[in-house]
Amino acid sequence: AQSVTQPDIHITVSEGASLELRCNYSYGATPYLFWYVQSPGQGLQLLLKYFSGDTLVQGIKGFEAEFKRSQSSFNLRKPSVHWSDAAEYFCAVGEGGGFKTIFGAGTRLFVKA
Amino acid sequence: DTAVSQTPKYLVTQMGNDKSIKCEQNLGHDTMYWYKQDSKKFLKIMFSYNNKELIINETVPNRFSPKSPDKAHLNLHINSLELGDSAVYFCASSQYRGSSYNEQFFGPGTRLTVL
């Protein structure tokens, strides 16, 4: 079975600083990878996804992620964090022929002024 | 216009009771899901339905019975509620495209508290 690991339970960055959230997956073939964001009290929203092609994918809200097969990683980045980015971030991988998504444990992002 | 809606938003009940959570999507999707998010924010899939048919059942206790009357609705009925059922339950939907994976749209969640 596939799995997703997010090594950091929480991260604190200063507003305006750059951000990188780590994600590692285990899967034999080319994975379908996602990053979702969950604001407090809300459902999840897709930031970006990778299926194939260019390994650097752009998403909404200024986020990007890079797929590195050699490292089994799909790290999320943002060059300059805004206070409104404070939220829970989930990395996920598709499984089950299109009907199942495995989520990592999440990384809580705190933004300090 | 809410894409995926869930009712109720909050549900507080006693152990042993039976309760239902309703989910509706107006996106025209053919696949719907139920997820459970525990107190540590861990999100785990429970069920997925495609065109009203059960596709994935992640070894969920049979006290949980999903029902999909049509493609736009996926309700979750829970019998004999236990303390461990306390969690936030999310409904989601997507459009199936063969073996590919499409973006899932999530509802706002239902916070279930069992006393």
C-alpha cells in the first residue's frame, strides 16, 4: 500500500519569509500527488497536483511543488509567506484506481509577524 | 453557491444513539467520499462511491452505513455511537476519469461529539 509521510508536525515562519513543507511518498510507479490546505474550521482545498510532465508544478495562492522521483519527495514551497497562509497542509497520493486518496498526517503552519 | 454541503455542522449526542449526516454536491460529479478526521488532524478515507455504487470501504465498522440515493447525495448513518466515533467527518466529491485522479472538493465538515 502507498503511504505519505510529512516529517514536520508544525512549522513556524516569519511573514515574508520563504517556506518549504516536506512530503515523502512510497509508491512503485509514477504517483499521483497532491497538496491540500485546510484553514481552521474549514474543509480541504486543493493547492496543486502532479500527475506527469514538468516536475515543477504551480498552484494557487503562489504555491509551487517539485516532484523528485530519486528522493520520493514532493515538497511544497512558497517564496514569501503571508499571515493568511497559516493553516494545516496535507500532502496526498492517489491510490485505488482513481477512487482513493491517501493523506499524510499534515503540517501545521504558523506565521509570525 | 455551496459546491459540497453537509448537514449538520455540529452534532452532539449520547453513546448508543443513532445519527445521520447528509452530504450534497452540486458540481455534477459522479464520485463521492466520506473521510474521518481525528483529533490529531489525521484524515482517513472511509468510503468512496461512484455512480451510487460502493467502490471503497476501508474496513469501517458496519455500524457505519453510507447511502447514495443519487449521484449528488451521499449520506452517512451511524448506529450505536461510541466515544471513539467523535471526530470531524468530511464529505468530498470528484469526477472520475478512468485511472486518473481528479481534484476532490470537500465539504465544510461535521463535528461529531459523542458523550
